Amino acid sequence: MAYIDREVHKLVGKAIHHYGLIEGGDRIAVAVSGGKDSVLLLWLLRERLRHVPIRYDVVAVHVDLGFEPNTAAPLEDFFRKEGFDYRILRTDYGLKAHGPENRENPCFLCARRRRAALFREARAVGCSKVAFAHNQDDFIETFFINILYGAQTAAMVPRQVFFGGSLVVIRPLALVDSHKVDRMVRRLGLPVVVNPCPSAGRNARTDIRDFLFGLYRKNPKIRGNIFHAMSHVNLEYLPPPLKRPTGAPGDALRMRPLSQNDG
């Protein structure tokens, strides 16, 4: 096993054990967008079964958003070739989200409908868990987006319970940074589908990512320091909240933390 393989497997295993993400007998729907993170996560979760004493099932679920070029066809070829159990959901969510009646925030509407479809399909195929491929950099970027645009200190969590516990979202790549993902995907030669969304790469997240990666290049320890800071909060040295007038700018965002998919 190559060094990068061992490193990524170790970090995924650490996240699974530390955050209690997977148990024996689980049936897990893996959200596969076609990007490098989701394709790698699917491959890793199946590969891990060769080395652990527990058994679980993995089902790949892809939501085609209706853009051209089509994302479903190349992914379906990959799923079939590799022998994955899979489901393809063909929708027009992306097209409608970018329609003339919804130009202000297409990412939010599209993400909301896509996630609802994933949850419905997970339940339909008997999955109690849905795995998203958010990596460590996604966690950090969401943390800064909520601070800068939502006026609150919030990010994502590796394990999140929905519907009274009947469905659990897990994020096994929480400790793996994007550079490690890139290296392992290239080494394995995994197929990656180019995102055809017209909003891809044109949002606040891109600006924050560029800023953070500039810092990482100067000091590689910064990435880990930020990630650890999110779970080591010293409230004694933070100011108490100010009262804001009802309806003040930012109130709606502060009530609902922004997620990875909100743009």
C-alpha cells in the first residue's frame, strides 16, 4: 500500500472511531456527486471492509441535477464496472434553481432539494445513514463562511442526527485535507466528473478558500490549528452576545448556520 493510501486510510479510520460514524450492520447511502471527494469516499468505504472485523453495506446514490453535459452516464459506467450497488436520481433541480425566478441564491435551493432527494432515497433503500464527502478543508471553510456571512460561530459536524435518530449523516473524510484527496485520487486513477453547474467556482467559498490556502502555504500548521480550534472553544475569553433589533441584517443567517452546499 502506498504511503498516501496508508495515511488516508488511517485518518478515515480515526474519524470513524473517534466520532462513532459506522457500526456493524449499517447500511450506508453514499452521496456521490462525481467530484473527487465523493468518488474517493465511496471507494474507501468499500475498501475498508477488507481490513475491519465488522460488516456494513454501501449504496452509491447520485442526484443528476439536469445540467449538460450529463453527470449520470459516466458515473453509472463507473458504478457498474466496479460492481457497486447504486441508484441514479434524474432531476431538474439545478435547472430550476438557476431559473429567472430564483437568481439570488440558486445554490441554497438546489442543495436543499438535492439533500431531500438523498434522504428520501436512503430511506427507500433501507439505509439509516447517509455519508457525505466533506473533507477537512470543507469544515474549515464553512466555519469561516458562518463567521463572515452568518455572524455566528458554527461549522459542520462529523455526525449529525435527523428525524429523531431514524437517519444519521456521517462525514468520514473530516480529518482528510483536500491535498491528500487529490493525491490519492490521482494515484488510484479514479474517474472524476467535471461539475457542469454554472455557479460552480463563483461564490464566497472560493474567496475564503483562496485566502486560507495562502496562509497554509506560509505555515502548514495553520490548517490543523483552525480545525482543532473549532472544538476547543474558551467561552471565558469571548464577549457575551449583543442584543440586536428584531429583523436586523444577518438575523436569518444566524438562525440557520450555512452549510457546505449553500455556496
